[in-house]
Amino acid sequence: MTHLKFAFAGRVSTEDHQDPEASRNWQLARARTLIEREGEIVTEFFDIGQSRSIPWKRRPEANRLLAQLADPNRGFDAVVIGEPQRAFYGNQFGLTFPVFVHYGVQLWVPEVGGPIDPDSEAHDLIMSVFGGMSKGERNRIKIRVRASMAAQAQVEGRYLGGRPPYGYRLADAGPHPHPGKAADGKRLHRLEPDPVAAPVVQRIFDGYLSGVGIFAIAQQLTADGIACPSAHDRARNSHRKGLAWSKSAIRTILTNPRYTGYAVWNRQRKQESLIDVEDVALGHQTRLTWNPKSEWVFSDQPAHEPLVDRSDFDRVQRRLASRGPGSSGRAVRKRKHPYAYKGLITHEGCGRLMQGTWNHDRAHYRCRYPSEYALANHIDHPPSVYLREDHLTEPIDRWLAQAFRPDQIEQAITALETARTDRSAELVAARESIGELDRRLARYHEALDAGADPSTVAGWTLQTQADRRLAVSYLQDLEERTDGQDSRPTREEIYEIVEAGEEILAALRGADPEEKNRLYRQLGLTVIYADKTREIVVEATISRGRPVRVRSTRPLLVADRPVTCSRRSQRKPSSRMQSQRFASQWCPPAATKGGQNSYRERQADAMLCRQPDLKIFRKDIRPRGGIAEAIPPRGRTVCVRRGT
């Protein structure tokens, strides 16, 4: 009797509200029960936090499984799953199973009682039914949850999660009404005024009602040294700079109806849209979208202490509406322009993404940073930095083509030895710590069943669960570092990466901007732009089984880029000092014999910059070579030198 080697495939997502470890255990138990007489499971592919609606190629572990199917030395003969509803959604089975058949790998499913027969109509019908059931179950859960949350917000005024708006903080509102959740230590919360931020919110509303503009309010708050929302709460906004108040922050506060004391829910929704209408198999992407105000759900009664009177809030909304783009009554026509590098370019000066803008029938990218904010935060940043898209394409595509040339890589592949550290004792200690915390939680449940005070037990449980999460995170980090010591990049892996890059580069030729943006994202392309030196640093991440990052270690110069002076800078200097600063900061230097510009030359440059629509070209830019650094995960490094 043949003893088969199986690979286990499973999935759990946050929308299922299950513990990943518990979900994995019962799925694995079902799979082992099915194949216990036929073989054993030798490897696992288990996705955590991935929705069932995401296709297999976009789930990390499932995609890794599909990639290994093509490898004759994969190490397993068949694949077994614990539950088909979790593995396949909608028509995913019909798009995935042919890959198994092509490579001769069996797929075992408990509901079929063994391997799926590709020639059996009954098996195909059963799996199609399970895919439909999975889709229907997800839709039913979504409808029930949304209906329940709408009722809780409207009738009870319950705080339903999310970060509190600036000016409020979270306060305890008692144990959760569900007995099971209360036993696990979960509690309700409500909003209460933040003693530091609440007066700032009231100042913003009072200032706007008195006639002060949004920009002036932001400038005053920054000048007074008041921390902006992202700086006030760094724990929740560590990804933001928190340098100064922006106009968008002021507008967000002025338009938030929660400040009137009423709970508001359903201001935003998660909208699923096709990634590519020409290729439905790629699935959907989920984005937050604002709902129309008619769909917002307000509580019937005030739910927390108001910071602004409702009549004052309505007056603010009327003033904002009178100054908006649609205040004249004319329909605002929005035109959508395609951008090849949308969401991929970061400005080095401030670390923010550059926005796409359409000027003179050309695609540009700009970083707008008002000079008042820059001066208040001691940042050397122009009011506006512009970068033309067509001046990026040639140097980036040239670098990509050279970075993934097989002949260049063959000459210069270098593997670096990784330091090996014995972490066996640390791993044992971490696992023992998790075991002790699990035993402690079991004792708390026993104490609760024996009649102990629920509030006291809930406090113990909450603290122990927090300690366990930290211990699990520490153990996972140890295991990743230990696994990373046992793997090095091979030439075969490097060539697989090169082939993947070549396929995408071939598709880039002749592609339209939207298609280029999709392909650049497949390459994991990121661009950092330094406006002072007109240089870009490019990084690409190719993933085929295991991701590898390739970065240009020398900046690439953007050729013949025009310098367009911002109209905000078109003001007459009031003194010789301002004229010198204006010319030296915002205008390109004029070449002189001594290498320095005289005051008259700088003043002349400033006068030229004040002329509308004047473009000054720099012709002293030459292409450079560079070194690409391929950094595989887990500390492995490969250096690839490209031609100069």
C-alpha cells in the first residue's frame, strides 16, 4: 500500500471572529481524520487574516502552494483541506482545481470522502455547491452584522469601535452585555471629552463661526504650539509625521457630527470593486468609501457629552457649503486622469506621497506643503514640488531592464554568510511561557464556574490575554529569525526572480498608464524623489514563492526636468534679505566663473521666476550607472552590479 505525503491547506480570517490557532487545529484534525489510513501531513499552508473572497493567487500561503505544485521536488504527493467552504469561494474551485490536475496533484476533501475525481460531474457539482454556500454564508453574515450595528447605534447610541475623534477619549462603560464576551474580559466603551483636546475643538468651531478661514485657523494653532491630532495621539498615528496642523484636519473636525453629542455610524463603507474588469479571476479589492449623508445612522438620543451646540454645527455646515465648489449651482465636472506612478512616489523632503495632478495636458506629481507649516516646523520645503511623469519613465524602465539582465546577474551574484545563533533555549522558554498562560486562563474559567466575582475574573483574564499575545508575538519572531538562518538564496531562485521581472518588463512596453501602474505594483515599485538634486531612488520587490527586494544604491538622475516656479512664490521681495533667500531657495542657480551667484544675478533669477508659465531647463544632467542590491527576506543579501 502506497504511503502518501500530504500538504495541508487552510484559512482563517478576521471576519470569522475565530482564534487562528483554534481554527487551524480543528481544520487540521478533520484533514488528518480523512487521510489517516493513506498517509501523513508533512507540510502546511495556512493563511491567517485572509478573506475567503480573495483568490488563491492573492493569499500568501495559497499562492506559495500553487507555486510549489510546478516543482517536481515539492516534497508532497497530494493536498488535503479541512473544510471546502473556507478554501473555496464562489467559482474559485473551477479556477484553481485545473492547476492541480495539470501537475498531477490530488486534492482531498472530507465532504467527498477522498480525492476529487476530475472526470466526475458529481464531484464538480458538489464543490460548486460548497463555493456557492461559502459566498452565501459570507453575505448573510455581512447583512446580519450591519443590521445589528445599525440598531445598536440608533437605539442604544452604543460606541461601535474605531479610534475616537480628536477632542474625545475612550471611557469604560461597563461589561459587555453578552455573557460569554463579558467572561472573556470584553467591556463596552463610550466617548468622554479629552481635557487637552476638547477646548481646541471648541476653539476651531468658534474661530470659524467668527469668520476666520480654515487656513488661518491651522496656521494659528501651529504657531501657538498646539499639537495636531496625529501628534496628540502618537500611539494610533505612528505612521504619520505629526508636524503641523493641516487644512484637511481642520475641515475634518468641522464636518464631524459626533461633536454634537450624537452617535453616528455608517459614514463610510467597505466597497468591493473588480481589480481588472478584463480579468475577473483576479477578484476584488476593498476600499473605504464615503456614504451619502442620507445613509448615515444617527442615535435617537445624545450618546455622549457634546462639544458643540447642534445649531452652531449646522451654521458651520451652511458656511462650508456656501464656499464649496458647488456653491454657484453649477455642476462640478470631475475628470479622471490615468497616472502610471500613482501612490508610488514619495517626496524625500517630507516623507509624504506625491499626488497626481494634470497640468498642460501632461501628467505631473506634486507635493504641496505651505511655507507657513514649513517655517513653523523648521523644514526646508518649497510650497510646491512638481515632477513630470514622462521624465520618470525612461530612467526607471532603463534601470529595471538593466537590474534584471541575466548576463549581469550571472557575473556578480554574491551570497553573504549569515550569522548563526543558537536560540533553542529561548524557544523552549517562550513556549513554556505560553503554556503557563494558557493554564492560568483555564483556572480563571474554572473559578468563574465555581462562582467567583465576574468583574474580578474579567480583569485577570484581560491582563493574561494581553500577556499571551505578547508571548506569541515574541515566539513568532524567534521562529522567523531561526528559520532565516537555515536558508540562503540559490542561483535557481535568483533566475526565477529574473524571469518574473522579465515577464513584467515585457508587458510594460506599450502599456497604457493604468496598466503600467498595475504592473509597477506587481513589481513592488517604490520611488523616492529628492527635488534639490533631482534624483530618484528606485526599489522593486519581485515575488515568486519568496519575495526579493532590489534597490538602486545610487540615485538615478531625472533628465532635462523643467523647473516650474509655483505661483505661491510669485511675490515681490520686500527687502534685499528676502530677495536673496527667495532666489537661492526657489530658483535654479546661474552658472558663473567663480561658481557663486552675485546678488544681482540672484535678483534677476527671482524676477524671471515671477514671470507666469516660465520654465527653466537644466541641461547639465547625465545618466549614471549604479549597483542594485537584492535583499531577500530573513537577512540574506545578494548584490547585483549593473552596467554604467
